[in-house]
Amino acid sequence: MKRLLTLLALLVAPAFANAQDFPPPQVRIVVPFTPGGGTDVITRLVAQRLAEMWKVSVIIDNRIGAGGVIGSKWAAEQAPDGRTFLAVASAFGVRLAIDPTVPYSVDKDFTGVGQMARSPSFLVTSPQHGFKSLQDLVAYAKKQPQGIQYASAGVGSTAHMHSAAVAHLTGMKAEHVAYRGTPEAVNDVMSGRVLYCFAPGPNAIPLAKAGKLQILATTSDGGTAFMPGVPSLEKAGVPYEGDDWFGIFAPAGTPAAIRERFARDMAKVLEMPAVKERLATLGATPAFMGPQEWDRFAREYVVNMRKLGSAVGIKPQ
């Protein structure tokens, strides 16, 4: 049925089959996560410049729920005519890797446009605990008879994978608490209701600089460039590494000419000094990939996350 709808859509909407006919008067980019999260903030930054470049309306459509599944499924079902795209983060790949009930696949239902940026993730906790290091947090957790709780932006999110890996590798007895999105998870970490979570730069860095969060570690050495003095997990004694990524997909069947035009213009946006500067304030760096490379990367990522999820005991809930 999906293939039939794709063919019909291409037959009735041939005007956008060529790059010179793109963009249409309005482009919709679905963000399947809450406003204010890393995916939302970075996508809005890029979309604003694309709208100015294309001189058309570029709408950000936050369709949240089920850890990104609701918005992603809706985007997959849209006509592949260059009017609808999906903004994704690494959580998109993690969810596909660990949850066999997800009603779409990266192979059959989406096709690549390109990667926008990469960002180290940061392990954050409330300053009220007074921890001076990740080792302090682990020692505290091991003293709690009932164990501790960590937060994430939802089951199958990248933050879930990071947190579960840290708990597994350090031997903490820990329970996962899933939230609708990163801002909600971070709020409960700030209040002390849960012990820790992982958050991307847009959510972690401003609050840490304001003294509302404490950053104890980052998922890669790249994080120290944004928060000097914060060690990578590996240097903090936890053998784990993994940056978050952000990119754009289109419904399967979207013509290559459209995706390549979108990607070329997105690459130009990512080279703009103002965009680079803004990304840096968010703890992210431009990391462009074109359609074919992006497709290969996403498929390999799902395979690798499936192996990691199995190793650390993450199961669909």
C-alpha cells in the first residue's frame, strides 16, 4: 500500500519532481519531539535560514508522543512530493533499534536528505547533591538500598541509552523514568526528584552556566570544548562514548533531485558564520552529510544500537 500511494503521489504531483521546481510555497518539517529540545532548537535554526534563502514558508510542526513515534509515523505517511520532511535525532535510530513494534523502518518508509549537526550529550544532576565528580554520584547511588532513578526523554531515546549504559557499566541499581521530552526530564533532575539524566547542549549548557544544573561528564572529548573541565565518560572511568546527531529525512519515494537540492542548501546554511556561532552556544557543531551517506549512516547506526541495547538490557516498555 505504501508503494502504491507513493506512485500515485508522484503521478498527481509531478511539478516538484525536479530540483528547479523545488521548493513549493510551503515546506513542513515535522519535529516528533517537544518544543525546546535539541532537535527542535537546531531544526528551527536551520529552517529559519532556509526560509530566507528559498523565500517560502518553512513550518516546524511539533507532533509529539510515544518517544517520537507518532510524529515520525505521520511524516512517513505523507506524499513524497517535497512538501513534508522529518527532523530526527539519534533517538530516532535508538527507538528503531530496540522496539520491534515501531510501525515504520528507516529502510522502507524514509529516504535521506542529510545530517545537520552533532552534539556531545552531558550527564547532569542537581547541584543540591553536592557531587564533585561522577564517581561521587555512583558512590551515592550504591548506598541507596532501593536504588536510584534516572530520567530520559522517553523509552528508546538516546538519553535512555546513555543513562542505561552508565548504570550498567558502573553497577548502579537504577530505574528508568521516561518523560515526554528532554525539557521535562531536565526539570525533574533540577528539582532532585530523579538523580540524573543525559541532555544535549541546548538543554544542559545554559542551565549549568546559570547554576541550576551540574554537569559531571560528557559522552565524548568533544564536550570539553563546550564545557572546559568536564571529563568525558571514558576519562571519568566509564568506558562509553557516543555523540547525539540531528538530521532530516523525507518520506520514501521523494525524488532524489528534491532531496539533493534541500541538502545542498542546508550545507550552505551550516557554513554561515552566524549559524556556526549559534550552534556552538548550543553545544553542537555542523556535521553535514548528503542523502546517500546519510542513508548509510542511519542504517548502520540502527544495527549498532540494537547490539548495544541488548548488551545493557534495554527493552521496550
